Amino acid sequence: MALRKLRVLLVGGPMYDPLYARLTEFERQTGQGVEVAGAMPHPALNARIAEEFGGKTAAFDLISTHTKYAPSQRQWLTPLDDDLGPDEVAAFHPRTLSLARIDGALYGLPRNLDIKLLYYRTDLFADARERREFKTRAGAELRVPNTWDELRTIALHFARAPALHGFAFPGRESGLFGHFFELLAASGGRLLTDRGEPAVDDEAGRWALGLLVELYKRGAAPPETPDWHYDEVATCFREGRAAMTTDWPGGFYTYIDPALSSVREVFDLALYPSGPRGRHIYAGSHTFAIPVTARDRPAAVELLRFLTSEESQLVEARRGSLPTRPVVLSKVRAESSPGSMAARRWALLEQSVDAALFPPAISRWPDVEEAIWQCARAAIVGEMSVPRALTEMAARIRPAVA
């Protein structure tokens, strides 16, 4: 008698899809079929989870989630502590495990650690004419920016629509929230006070949101920015239409693939810029979880193990993802030739982890994130002034964290 297929709902996109080719290997090894009910960007994934679980129509054995979203989905997830042995859990990095815990219980196994680097065009920064013009206009040498203020000046220098833009960034949803969040922290601000009150409407908030607004209004960012997610931003840079951008580790392979990137030989990576109060980088961890609707828990646990196994993480790490198993990180670093871009990238990622900035674990986090990015976007497109957008942002956050 054939086994019922495990039904899974997954996050999708260039950073995530290559792993799912391994599902056929899982089926071969176990004889257990797998049905992918969907693989979609995280905003759409969150909406579907909320709709189907909230409407009691969900029928999934395993789902993708994220350490920042899991607290809001807790009622639909199940703890994993009784399914996994101590040695299995100990194979993951302690920091990512702590992110995946809610009130001490493990609600997901970490797939990766997401933290961003700065991407820049080496041909533009090395061009003698560009260097002369920048020196004349800015009174400084054209170099890879170490601070956000330097990035602003350089991005405005390369603002030459429609052929070239100085800095591409996402203008909606998690991507826009992330840029505001890290800029807020880099300027000394916080999302919430120690008492849980919104703290965005202050000088730090005005600096952070003001920087994003300026980049867009003065043409340093593409005009499509308010409609772009991460994937569109990455495509813009890979097509040679931006001098700088930022991106997560998992999509690195797309930048060096001749079929996907026209800048594969003229770009490099650098540490994230710092702000007036230091370097802070929006970070998080994608996880796999077993929901309350799992009908064959032992098989679902086996699939969970498979998708986060050493072999699976090695597949993703070789494409760029930052693994959550230290042994896998050691392997891919050893495979990188000394002095190569790959070796430099691993070193930059390791250094960046010290500046990782994680969203607070809040049960209504999606509402908080929604309020922040929508108000930030309204300021970027000119529907609100920066001060009004921050005031509105705080007003919308308050009920979610009350």
C-alpha cells in the first residue's frame, strides 16, 4: 500500500528553491512521497498560513517559517524537543537555536542564518574618470563606503537614470522594514522602549527614514523601488543597473552565474556600512517547522531532519547560504581558495555576525512590521512627510505591542 504523501508549504524564490530539488532524493531514500503545496515569497507564505490555519482548512505536515514570524504562528506549530535527540540539536549553532525557541521550547530547526553584505561595482569604483569627477564634486576619494553617509554621497554621484542608479533597495514589506530597522539602530534608535512603547518617532527615526527618502527622491534609487521586493532589487544589480546594493547570502550564486548576471566579473563584496552609532545589520533565520495538522508525525520529523541535514545545508552553503551547522561552515570555508572572493565572503559574513540585529520576539510581529514598512513607504513616495510617517508608525505599532 502506497504511503500518503507528506504535504508541505515552503518559502520560495532563488535563495530557497534549489534545496527542494533534493526532495526526490528523500523520496528515493524513504519511499515516502512529498507534495509541495506551494513555494512562495514570505509575505505570500505568511498570508496563506494565516488564511488556512485561521480558517481551519490547513492540511500540512511541514511548513517553512522564520524566527521572527514563528511567535505569531505559535498556536499552529508544535514543539520539537521530544522528537530530536540532544546530539541532533547540539549539531546546530547555539545562537540560531536560541532564535528558534519560544519560551524555551524549540519550534523549528534553523535552515540558515541570514545577514547581509554590501555589493558594489568594481568597474565603476575603479574608473579613472569617475574618480576624478567624484573628487571634484565631493572633495573626497571615491572608495567603497564604510558609512551610510558615505554611501549616500556615492549613490547620488551614480544617480543617472534610467541607465544607472546609485543604490538599489527594496521598497516594501520585510525588505523595506529591514533597512529602516538597521538604519534606526545604526543612528542610536530603537523600535521599542524597555516598557514596550514605540520609540521610532525621534531624531534617530528621522535620520533613518530621511536617508531612504532622500535616496529615492533624488534618483539614487530606481523609480520602481516602492514596488520592489528582494528579488527585483537583486535582478537590478545583476543587470548592471545599480552601482551598489545589499543582499542575503543565499542568493550569491545568482551573481556569479553567467546565465543570470552581467556583472559577474565586475562586482565585489564589502562589510555593511555603519551609522553614527555603529554597525547594525538586519538578520534572522529561516526554519522548518511541524504544524498541528501533521498527520504522520514520524515521517514529517524525518523530512525535517533531511531538509536541515549536513548534506542539505552543504548544498545550500555551496550556493552561498550561511549554514547553521558549524561543521558545514568549516567545510565550505575549507573549499574556498585563499584570496578568492569566496574566501573573502565567508570572512565578511563571519565578521558581520557580531553586528546582527534581530527583530524582537512579539506574538503580533507581522502587524508591527506591516505598520513600519507601510508608513516608511508612504514617506518615500511622498504621501506623508517623514515626521508624520514616524508619528503614524508609532500610532499603528502601539496596539500591536500593548
